Amino acid sequence: MVSEILLVGTGGFIGAILRYLVSGAIPRINEIPSGTLAVNAIGSFVLAAMTFLSVEGSLSFFVGIGMLGSFTTFSTFAYESFKLLEEGEDKYFLMNVFLNVSVCLCAAFLAYRIIIP
């Protein structure tokens, strides 16, 4: 139990730093928060690939739960989407929601097609 907690915590530490670096390096496109979209799409792809490869054990705790749990960010996506709506950016709100859902599902599908041809 302790080793799993340390794996998750260490992975979470690394994932949070990576999220900060990746999402901060990608500028907004118009009003769309592209950095958040990028980390969510990358995380969706990696987690789907791990799932389709049946990754278990330490790697699952470290990467799947720890790193990807802190790298991806549904809460930021929700906040940024709400902020667009609050600012009267209805078009960008809808685009952001559509892009996050569709791009992340496409990333998971791509991982599936790569792993299970």
C-alpha cells in the first residue's frame, strides 16, 4: 500500500509540473485555451494506450493514476469553459467544449487503432 501511494505521489508531482510546462507553452488560439486542450488530448491518448496494452502494477500507479491524474485537467477545462460563457463568448464556449470532448475521444480512438489494429 505504501509503495503504491509513493508511486502515485511521485507521478503526480511530475505530472503537475509537466502540465504547467506544456499548457503554459501553448498559446490560446483566438479565445480557445489550447494548452488545456493539448494536455487533455495527450493524457487521453496515453491513458487509452495504457489501457489497451493492459498496463498494470507499478507503471499503472505511477503513470496512469499519478502522472496522468495531475497532467490532465478536467477542472481547468470546466473553469475555462465557464469563464468563456461568463464573458459572453458563447461561440468560443461551444467550440471549447466540442473540441475538448471530440479531440480527447479521437485521441483515445487513435490509441485504440494503433494498439488494436
